[in-house]
Amino acid sequence: MFRLITQKIFGKLLFLFWFFVTSPPILLMVWLFQTHENLRAYLGWLGFLIILFWFFGSLWLSMTTSRHMDVENQLFLEALKHTLSDLRFKLAFIPLLGAWFAPDEDKTRNDDDA
């Protein structure tokens, strides 16, 4: 019972962490929306989609990091590393962007160098 409560509280704290860490694209969109009046029609819908992905992406990152720390008993930096590895794995399956995130199959460079 206590472990479930701490996992939920820690998950909320991690959500706030990821929410603030991943906020620069949103701040850029707000700045562009305020300064470029001729782009407001385009930035409105694009900004809405980016904010939607930002919110749910932060939620996924926080739940994944919390799971790594709580269930797998990892320290924060190790859980962060595994969370970003999971994110890289998921992004590799996106059709147009996947090639940038796929591992190097011919092993001309180490994965740690990426």
C-alpha cells in the first residue's frame, strides 16, 4: 500500500520534472505566436498539436521513469538512461523519423557515442 502511494506521488513529481525539461519547444511556439502575426493561423493548429504531444509525452516519460525506479529498483540517472533508451526504441518505429533513431546495424560506431 505504501509503495503504491509513493509510486503515485513520485510519478507526479516526475511528470512535473519532464513537463519543465521538455518545455522549450512550447516556449518557442509562444514566442513565435506573439511576435509573428502573419503566422498565427498556422501556429494555432500546430501549437495545439505540439501541446497535446507535449502533455502526453511528459506523462509517458514520467510513468516510464517511475516504473524503472520503483519496479526495477534503479537509481534516478540509470532510470533516466533507460527511459531515453525506451523513447529511442519507440521513435525508431515512426515511418519518416525512424531512420534517425534506429540503432546502427553495421556497428561503425558504438551506441554509447550516439
